[in-house]
Amino acid sequence: MAKEIKFRGKSLEELKKMDLREFANLLKSRERRSLIRNVDVFENFLKRIQKKIDKKKPIKTHLRDLIIIPRMVGLTIKVHSGKSFVDVKISEQMLGHRLGEFVPTRGQVKHGAPGIGATRSTSFLSVK
């Protein structure tokens, strides 16, 4: 049997019924202030999401600083990484975090061999 996940003692169903300002009171201070100051941004984003869901289109956003709220749980949102859009499947454990935390902006560095003349030792190699 799967364990029911709770956020600050509340189940997901209870959280989805809450108003954004009530949910903000359960968050940590930085996220709470951000959510309360930008309630209109969140409402507009939720309206856009609903329109995209109705039309069966993918949800794309550049808003990496949006805080994940209960109404987003279960959705797949394409978040911009600076170069491309990366799919983020939102789960219950992500509540209260920001979208950008789950999309890395910097890739892993993989160095190849140095080019000819890049170091003193490579200047003596023959060019084929």
C-alpha cells in the first residue's frame, strides 16, 4: 500500500481546495513572500495552463522562479533551460520548490583532446 504524502500535515486534496494565500502560510518565508507578492502572476499562469490543457497542447514557460503549488501536481511542464525546453513532471514532493530547481542550466563539461598548438607539447605533433 502506497504511503500518503502530506505537506505540513495536510493531504494533497486539502491543499488543492485551499486558496493560494492559505497555501502560502504553509511555505517557508522566502517562498511565502514571493507567492503573496505575485498572486496575480500565479493566477494568470494557472489560467494559461487550463487553456493549454483544454486544447491538448504542451505547457511551455520561461518562468523558472514560479513556486510549485498543489494545482500543478501531476502536470508535465516544459521549462526553459536557457537553450531548450526540458520536461518537468511535477510530483507531490516538489511542492514549495521553484520550477528552475529541476532544470539545470549548465551542462556537464566534457573535455576532448587539446588542439594543435594548444600546449607546448602539441606543437611538435604532425598534422595529418
